[in-house]
Amino acid sequence: MGIYILRRLLIAVPSLLGISLVLFTVLALAPGDPFEELATNPNVPPEVRMALRASLGLDDPVWQRYLHWLTSMLKGEWGFSFISRIDVDTLIWDRIPVTIAVIGLSQLVALAIALPVGILAAVKPYSWFDRIASTFAFIGFSLPTFFTGILFILFFSIHLGWFPFVFQSEVSATGWAWWVVQFKQSIMPIMVLGLFQAASWMRYVRSSVLDVIRLDYVTTARSKGLTERVVVLKHAVRNALIPVVTLVMLQLPGVFGGAIVTEQIFRVPGIGSLLIDSILRNDTPVIMAVTFVLACLVVLFNLVADILYGWLDPRISYT
Amino acid sequence: MKEHQIRALIEEVREGRLPRRGFIQRMVGLGLTAPMASMMLVHSGVQAQAAMPAYKPTKRGGGGTLKLLWWQGPVLLNPHFATGTKEQEGSRIFYEPLAAWDADGNLVPVLAAEVPTRDNGGLSADGRSVTWKLKRGVTWHDGQAFDADDVVFNWEYNKDPATSTSWISTYRDIQVTKVDSHTVRVVFPKPTPFWAEPFVGTVGMLIPEHVFRPFMGAKSREAPANTKPVGTGAYKIVDFKPGDLVLAEANPNYHVANRPYFDRLEMKGGGDATSAARAVLQTGEYDFAWNLQVADDILKGLESGGKGKVTIVSGGNIEFIMLNVTDPWNEVDGERGSAKSRHPAFSDKAVRDAMALLVDRKGVQDFIYGRTGIATANFLNNPSRFRSNNLKFEFNVDKANQILDAAGWARGSDGIRAKGGVKLKFVYQTSVNKPRQDTQAIVKSACQKAGIDLELKSVTAAVFFGGDVANPDTYTKFWSDIQMYTTTMTQPDPQLFMEQYCSWEFAQKENKWAKRNILRWKNDEYDKAHTAAQSELDPVKRAALFIRMNDLIGESNHIVPVVFRPRVSAAGVKLAAPLSGWDNDMWALPHWYKDA
């Protein structure tokens, strides 16, 4: 087991290097300039902009910039944003709590909906419950979040006036009032993301439970006289969950990466909005850091998923 | 307009026959800036009653929280590092300049005790120095006193290339000395008619010496105060989250009595312009939203709820079309668009005149921009036309046809005009932006009726305005026949702005297209006028020179102005928020209040 993990980690090194190289090259080749706004201001002479570019090393050859980035990254220096001149790790740490709270909760909501609904739908396939649930699931994952987000805003914020549609990262209230404000401002983004995710997960849960529920060992369990509840939860669902676990595990890095569209619509100051702002301003160090951390997390969670398989299904071994 | 005509107008203002504002508007119509026009009046002894706008509250505080919505939030709060207006606005909450520009272009003292004039001894006769008297009793947010050393320090900070601030060109060549604890003298290397630039407005916000001194030069990035500002402003920092939130509270020791009105201030960033307009105009969740580049009919719809109003402030942003002087398609000396080449069709004035007649500015305003883009016959207006206040936009396909017929451009079998093997087929480029593509379509359809074929091209803004020397599609290369974008003329003095048509500013290969004469237009009289204006101390003579330059470039019809782009923002109905097109939106923030 230990050797297996070590081997996987060693394999991860070249692939991460490759990812970083590709990311860096693509970003370097992409057009744009962090000082674009100075360009159309005739009051700022072009040589000022050129000097700023030179001071940040933007005029060096790409390979030189990449090596520079790589060596400082290995030393644990993430660099600083071209625009704000703030250290990249500070920028990212600032955004993590909100991201995890909003995006993480939406994933929990998605699981809380997808698991029971999916299992119930699979236990009684093609019943009324199944049909209604499936219809909603189809609607859910065919509607993009930017559409449902705006729909929610129009209905709940403007028509009913229940919730604010601008997210506040600093809430001045304390005690119960703080929770109320947080709830009111978070519920819309959480539900938009959660319902979207739940819709597709529910389909997965349903089909994988459906796969096992007709197998012989489930029939055996039933004929032993076990209650339906025990049969479904202990025998069928546990086995059916293996593919679902993979899916959820691969989704977890996304919690860190945030949800660009939803964060923009509700002005949630998460990693996603940091990423899109940096892309719009050609702020390479921030884009590099966020995407690279995401790449690392994807590799890591892949490994975690593989290890979890062994625990869920003892037939899989790692020798 | 000639020098003597301007003098006559100034006399009219002095005698009260012409309102001050009328004079300034007329000068702006001639292509000058409002600050320049108001400086002319001051120089001629017509003093302005420049004061901050009316303020009703009778005590400090009690106004609750002022909620500002910036759809792109500031990411740093050091005014000298500001690369865009969002950072300038964010910094302006905390920092103040010696003086600011109001909506009419008047200079209003902020940290200065008075505006320097010849009468009060602030301006020297040779135009080489300005003496600023500083306001006494001003303290920084940390309690230290503000004095002349701070002003001198800001000069040292900005002129050091290692600090790499955005305003180095303003401070690089001047000398600043302390006269006494509350007086500083700015000395210019040569007679400088427009002296009100260093320490004034956007480029002049002052940072404290005792906080920033240890972080000058290469260490400038490490200053903790880059995100925790210590200024003299009416609000003090509470918390700052880059790109997301600026929280501030009233400064109890602010140097103007009874101000500010609001106890707390919050500037939220992120999202998009349309929903920002919605949050102010429709739901009233926020008090003020900035830079609303939103279609006017949407704004009107949101406004109809009565919770907020759209504020339109005219500055000097102009959307305009350029007709290339050089040949963008063939290389001369290994360079496309070489300054040595001539454009095959646009070198004929008849074609340029026809093109100017084929731009339906009124249509562009009515169908595309609405209140957010005001058709302009010319920012280089014909004076008599302007005086009659009867702006007519010549949009005349028949006349264009006549001009082209007369010049010998005959229609071919495909309906496209040609002469001597040159066809009137042009590539018309601009950045990707819905109103710009709509404008392109309007111009194209008019040109079709006149036998001119336009191929429309749109380039992503990041490429078009980007600084990539290797990319052929940047606006500074101008490798197409026609291009269109907005140029900003918000800076108070037109000298730098007008330099973009001087022959020594050609953007070409040898300077990596990093200079400003993108059009590569050359006119000896223009060059001479500009050189003369650089050292002309009499503001009236100087204004006449700039007007002449405007006429020269305007009459050439190599540039065709389309619409003025005023600054659009939204404010709650009760909020009194004076704005200025010549300074930041936050220039008068301490004086904002809400009507009960």
C-alpha cells in the first residue's frame, strides 16, 4: 500500500510539471497586457507602460520566465499579482473561507438531495415518484446556472424582495442576526449550484443502485427475510456507491476552484471570481497559481479515490 | 477661433454678458478642456467662486452607511500604483490631492490653503514655478500632522523609476522644494503654462512620508499601507479585500467641518454592470454604482421604478474613426503602414470628405447609444456653427456620391467605385464590443449606397489594445484602412493629448509602435503650433494655438468623430453626489449626503 502511494506520487511529479509548462506557455502566448488600461490613456506615455512591463519581467523570453516561476514556486514563493502587487498566496487564502462555505455547502445540499431521491427512484423504478424526479433532474441539468441564477434573482430579490442579490463578505451583525443575514445572502447561490449538481448526481445514484438491486445477492438477502430497509441500505446501496464516490471525489477540487459563473452573478468573492478577474486583467501570476493548485488537487483526489476503492471493495488490491 | 475672438469672449464673461459656464462649454466645443478654459478666465482676472457644492447637513455623521457598488472592485489602495480608474476611485476615498477639478473645470483647493494665482504670489511671472500654500491643521489618519515634507516626499516617491508608479512622467522632470513647514515650491524645467498637474486631481493624491518612506524604490511593493491606507480623507480604512470589498468609517478629525455625513462606507466590487445598475436603480440595495456601460433602454427601464437616477457627466471621451494616412497593405522598407507610404485611396481628400458624410452620427446616437453617446459633429467644431448652437450632423449620401463622381471615382460593374486601378474597398476594424459592431454596420450600409465596400473586422479588446509587439492586429499598428475606438481626453491639459498628431510621435517599427501618432499624419503647421504651445505662457494665445491644431486635424478629415461618451453612473434618488468629468467620481466624496 505504502509503495503504491509512493509510486503514484512519483508519477504525479512529471505530470504536474507538464501541466504547469502547458499552462504557462498558453498564458504567455495568449494576447493581452496587464497594463491595458494605461494604453488608452493618452496622459500616460507609452514608455511608462513599457518600463512597468520590463520591471515585471514581461519582456523576457517565455522559457526564462517559466524557469523563474518554477524555481520560485519550488522555494514556496508564489509571486505577486501584477495588478495589485499583493502576494498571490494572500489573495488566495482570503478567498478560501467564502469559497468553501458557499461552494462546499452547495455540494452538501446536492448530496443531501441526490442520495435519497436517487435511491428511492431506483427502488421503485418507473413509479410516479421516479418519473417526477427524473423529469426534474433533466430540467435541472439542462438549465445552465447563469440562467437559473438570474431567474432566482428576478423572482426572489426583485419580485418578492426576500433576499439580497449582492453577497457581502463582511456582515456587521452579531449573534443570531449574523446567521440570518448569512442565510439570506447565501441561500440563492447555494441552491442554484446545489440543485444543478443534485440533478446530475441523482441520475448517477439512480442508475448505479438500479444496477445492483436486481443482482442475486440482493434477492438472497430478501429471501433471508431481512427488512426492505436493511436490504436496500446495507446490501444494495453500499455496493452501488463505488462509482458515485469516484464522481464526488473528482468534484471536490471544484469546491476549491469555485464556480465562476455563479460567483459572478451573485458577487460571491470566491476563488472563481478571483480567477476570472485575473484572466480579464491578464494577471498571469494569479492565474498560474489558481490553476496550478487546481491541477494538484485533481491529481491528489484521483489518488484518494483510488485508495477509497480498496476500502469499499476489498477485491481491489494494490500490489 | 482666433486669439482676439477668445479675448472678446472673456470680456463678455467679465462684464457678465456671457455666463462663465457658457464660455467654458464653448471652449470645450472647440476641443479644449474645461480646466484649461477655466484657467484662461482665472489668468485674465475673472475669478471663479470655486467652492465645494452645496451641503445641507449641519453636523458630522449620522448618515448611516454609504453603499457603493463597483462592478470591478479596486485591487490595491495606493493611488500612485493605480493602473485603472477603479484603483484611483478606491484610493480617492482615503487620499486627497492639493486641489481637485470640479465639473466646470474649476480648480478647488483640498489640501491647499488656496489656489495659486499671480495675484496671491503663487505663480511666478516666468511660468517656471508654482508655490502652493498648504492647509494647516490637517492630520493623517494615524494622528501625525500633514506638512510640506509629505508633499516633497510624494515627488521623490513618484520620480524614482524603481518605485515604478503610474505617474512618473508627471513628476520626473520637475523639482519640488520645501519653503517652510506649510509651503512648497514646484519648479518646472521650462516655462510651463499648465502648471496644475503635479499634486492635483487623480495624479496628485498625497501619501504620508512617515508611512511610505521606508518603502521607496524597489521595496515599494512591500509597504503594508498599500492595502491599509493612511490618508487625510474623510473616511478611514476598516477592512480591505482586494477586488471584493473596501470598508471604511468616518474620520472624526477630518479637516472640513461637519463632514462627512456618513458614518460608514462600503465599496463592494465584482459582478457585471447591468446588475450593478439594477441594485441601485431597481432594488435600491446600493446607493451609487460606477461606470455603467449598459444599453440606454435598459437603464431607462430600471430607472422607471423611481428608486434611483442615472447621472451622466460629460468628460472628454470620444468615439472616433481614423482613416489611414499610410498604406497598410504593402511593405515599404520592410514595414507595413510605413510613414513613407501613402494610402492609395485616402490620400485623395475627396474620398475622406465622402467618408465623413457617410457616418450617420445621429443614427448611431439614436439607435445605439441613446443618452450614453452624444452625437458630435466634431470635437473640432466649426466655431460659427457652435456659436449658433445648431449642431447639424452632415449625413448625406447624395452629397458623398456627388463628391466622388466629381473626383473621378466611377462605379464599376460590381457597383464599387474605382479610379486608376484603386478600388474603394476598405477594411474597417475595431474592438469586439456590441455598440461598436452596430456602428460598423450603420457605416457599412451607408457606404454601400455610395459605392464604397467595407469589410468589417472586429478584434478582441485584449489584442486590439494590448501591447503585444508581435501581433498584427493592435490599434497602434493600424494595419487596416479604417479603425475606430474611444480616446480619453479627461486629463485637464490638452498638450499631451494633442501630441498624438505630431510628426515626431509616429508609431512605427523603430519604436515598436509605442508612440502615439497612430494615424501617422504629418502637418508642418500643426507641428509648429504644438511646439509653440509648449512654451506659450499666455493661456489665451495658447488656447488659440490648440484650436488651430484642432482645426487642422479636423479639416483633414483623416479623423471622423462619432459620439461623445460621457461617464454614466447611477445614484439613489436621495443621494447628493456631485461628480466631475475632469476628476475621479470620488473627488467630492466628503461632501456627499442624503436628503432626509
